Amino acid sequence: MGLLAAFIVLAIVGQVANVTICLALERFYPSSVTIPIFFVLWVGTFWLAWRLALRITEPRARPAMSPDTQRMLALLTTAAEAPMIV
């Protein structure tokens, strides 16, 4: 769900920037130049938004456990599984 939300937000922000850039270019260049630029930016925005959403929502790597922590975890796991002798 987070991936989809991040993609939608990034795509909307990118398309707003896309429209703003093309409207600014239309003041200096004819629409026959700005329309192809708009379509290239339109496709590029979706591609970039997807790549950024993947990077943003990528699971974090867990830090490696120290050997002492691994031994303690193995000892506790073994102790919890062993039957108690009374």
C-alpha cells in the first residue's frame, strides 16, 4: 500500500512540474515544440516516480548481530525448547 501511495504522490508532483515547465516553454516556443517535450516528460515522470517509489519504500536491511548476541539467542532458543526437569 505504501508503494502505491508513494508512486501516486510522486507522479502528481512530477506532472505538476511537467505542466509548469511546458507552460513556461510555451511563452518562448511554439506549441509544435512544446507538445513533444510534454509527452517525453509525461512518460519520464511516470518512470521516475516508479523508480523513486521503489527506492523510498525499499525495506531497510537489518544490522548484523554480533557473535555474542547470536550465542545468547541460540542459548535462549535452546532453553525455551528444552523440557524442564523438576
